Amino acid sequence: MADLKRVESFQYPSGHYSHLSENQQVQLDEFKKICEQAGYYTPPNLFSGAPASHDDETLLRFLRARRFVPQEAFKQFKDTEDWRKDQGLDELFNTIEVEEFEQTRRLYPQWLGRRDKRGIPLFLFEVAPLNSKNISAYEKELAKARTTSPKAATKNLRLFALYESLTRFVLPLCSAIDRKHPETPVSQSNNIVDISGVGLKQFWNLKNHMQDASQLATAHYPETLDRIFIIGAPAFFPTVWGWIKRWFDPITVSKIFILSPSNVYPTLSQYIDPENIPKKYGGELDFEFGNMPNLEPEIEAAIQWENPSTQKGKNTLPIGPIRWEDGENGVIKAVAVGSEKGEPRRKTIFTIPNPVLPKVIGPAVVNTPVDEAELAMLGVGTDTQPPDTDENNLDIMTPPSDTPTPSATPAPESQATSSTTPATSTTASRAESRADKRDETALPLREGTSDTRYEQQHMTHASGQLSDGTPHAAVNDHGHGDKTVTMEPSTVGQAPKDVSVKPEEPPAPGYIDQAKQVAAQATAAVSSTVGTAASTVTSLVSGSGEKSEEKAEEKTPKRVKSPEEKELDRKIDEQDEPSVEGFLRQQNTSKVEA
């Protein structure tokens, strides 16, 4: 079971309406004065019965976020009020397309229809369905959205509507149902976040998705989160926690509890009754991610249905936004709003005849201290989180690589002493755990059947490494302290694979290219022939040809004929032209016979 300790913080109901210290009440009164003087707050009218422009619990959310410093709380409160007016959130919530609201609801934490032991609503968020395929399909739907605004991206508008649904419907509903502290409105939520089956790449791809929601809550919906229980953390989670937690502000990080498989039900059952815990986590609640709320019996007993939807044979809420309106004789009505294919929707879903609501007009409430035993189980999430890594070497902007590199893979010696394990208690216990891990890596010498002692093998599968000559691919260092172990069994002991990329050869020429090449060659041949002929004709016409022949003859030395050759020439010259051929034949025949 996770070791949870009480922490001096503003955990519900401490620091909330009717449970303020003397100093906190003084700061609340000062905060109201500052807001009223600036025109951002109107106090209740005791004569007309008009309520205040903002209830005390809403103002306290901003004060708690700023540690009860009125000036700092006012700055954030003013920025939020200006932002709400600029974005037109009232109109957005009343007119958003119902189907578009539902598409977005399925990608974020979903209300179970249940509360914890203190009356705080429970939300479930399964991360695995948010894969690249579903996110891509959702982004395509955003391009076809009816609800748009020139002042904000469509996906942000839908996220605004979800937070409005939390503060305008879910939290007021839980505040109207009986609980241990009915005098204190419910202004926070608990979240079970299931990350089972989520890979490293999916975590990184969801960075913006998670940051958008966290930053919006921190800026304009402060102190709406009580705590987060993370379930199903994969083996590599401790190594990536260093950069995941930097997606959120420090206060949010302190509310995150990371539960091991053996701690899931024992820890959840401390805060939640078994009938309100989903079956997959050891409880009794029939709920699947994507369902509409499965309302608890206490809520069912307090409401009167008028136009419910049904789910698995049981009444439930319809899709789309729902807001509260005052009825007669103190009755409050849950009215479905929004638009259906451009047509306004307005339908009363149920009423609450006798809501449990705090007194908003009349004498100031008397603050009462919170029982120490009630706060004994309150803790801080950092007690269940992995130890911090070296912040100076963290790069939270570069996505982790899925392939190892030589520089990112440590040598066997450094790998032998490295270990990452989640800590579940104090810093001292973390240090002891790390010391134990280092001791475990100091393997003893192995003994054979005789007295001969053998040194422990290295660079083998037995010690967690590949054999000599193989890259250190067994350990992949993705940065930020993120290391995973991978290995191809069929390559143990083999030399490194040749993974070089051969240069691409140019494609063979097609018929058209071949024809162009032949035509070009023919053209070149014709041009060469014509040029040679032209040169020859020009030379003949100009007489340069004869001169060239004369020069060639001059350069060639004349051979001196022998006396026999001269005598033969003389005889040939004496013969008549027709007799020359016969004379030559006779001469050749005589030589052969001789």
C-alpha cells in the first residue's frame, strides 16, 4: 500500500468554504474588496435577495492557487474574467453542437457518475484508446465542425466546453447531494488515469493533448483537481517520468499518485467505497471507458427524472452540455442545452426538489476546524513517484528516439551498475533502494564442479549483454534517463548487420528516351559528315587541297630505287599499254618458278 502522509496543504475540506483559518478568512475578505473596487465582483444584496456575482468557493479556488495572497489571486482572477468574456464562454456552452461535445468528451477524463468518500466526483481516463488513428480521425472531424470561433482553435473551444461542464454541472450536482460536509461546496475532482498498454511513442505524441488541458486548468480553472491516481504504469515509466512531469505545473505534479499493481485497490479503497470503484480495478462498479455516467444510488434518490437517456437498461444523462436553472420553491433543474445540427436544444432532464446547498445570503458563515483524523490519510503524490533525474541533462523538447545510437548506448561496464526503480516512500528509502540495486549487480564468482573458480562471464546474454563484436543494442538510451532493453534472439553472438543504404541506380531508359538517344546520335553523325564534306569542298575550291598534298609530299622523304627497279621501270615504259599487264604477269611467274 502506498505510504501516504498528511501534508500541510489545502486539501478538501481544509482551506475551503466554512473551514478557513482566521488568517484565510481575512485574506478572503480583502480579496473581495479588491475585486469589487476593480469592478470584477458584486456582493450579495440583502434587500433584494440577489446573490453575489461569484460564490465564495469560486473565489477561494483562486486564493488557494495563489497561497492566499489577495493581490496575486486578483491578477489571475481578472485575467480569467477577461478571457471568459473575450471567448464568449456563456454562449459557447449554450450553443455548442451536441455531437461535437460528445466527440471531445470521449478523448478526456469521463465522470463515472460516482463520488469518493468525501463527496468529490470521480473521473476515469484511459489513455490507450488515444492512439494515432483515433486522434487523426478526431482532427479530421475538427475540420468539419459547426462550432468555430476566430478567436480560438476549434479543439480549444471544445476543451473550454468540457471544463465549463465540470464547473457548471458536475461539481454543483455533487454539491447538491448529501455528504459529510454539506456546508462546503464541492469544487474539485478525483481522476483515475489508466496508462496500461501505452508505449513510449504514444506518450510523446500525446504531449500536446495533455499539456493543453493542464495549462488551461492552471490558468483559468485553478484548484479543480484534488488528486490523480496513475494505474498500469509500464516498466519504462520511471525513466520517462522525468520529462512527463515537466508537462505540468509543480502543484499538479504534487497531486499525482503512481500506484503499483499491488497498491491499486488498497489505495483506491482508502478514498473510494468499493461499489464506486470500477470492476477492472478490483471494485464493484460496472463502467467502461466511453460510457455515460452510471449514477450512484444516493444521486438517483435525490433527483426526479423527466427526460432521461438510457444505458444498459438504466437511466442516465444525455450527451452534450447540461446547465442548472432555479425552479420554484427552491427546486433546481438540470437543463440540456447546446445545438443539434444547428437547432437549439433546451430540455429539462431532471430536477432536485431538496438540494443540499450552502447558504449564500445572510450572516457570515462560522468557520469550523477540520477533524485531524479526517486529514490523517491526506498525502502528497511525490511520495509515490520515481526519484528525480539530473535536471541539467533533460531535454523535454526533443522526442525520444526508438532506435539506439552508439553514443546513446552505454558500455557494458556502465550498464551493469545502472538501475531504475520507482520509490514509494521518503528520499532516504529511495537511497537505500538504489544501494540495494547496486549490491544486486555485484554478481559473485561462479563455481564449477571442482575447486576451480571461474570469473563471471561478460558480454553474454547471461549478463544481459550481447556477445563480443555485436553493437550494444540491448540497452537503448532515449534521453532524459529513459532506457529500454531490447534484443533480437536470432542475432545473439553475430557480427553487426550491414544496414548501410546502397545508392539508388538510375532507372532504365524507356522507349521514348531510347528513341531520343538514337535520334541524337544520328543527328551528331550527320552533322559530322556534312561538316567534313563541306571542309573538303572548300579546300578544293580554294586550292588549299593541292597545297596540302604538296606539303605532305615535301614532308615525306623519297626512297632511292635500286638498279634492278630502275631497269624494270625502263622495260615497262618500252611496252605498249595493252602489253604491260602481260609483261608483269610474266615477270611474277618467273619469280615463283625460280
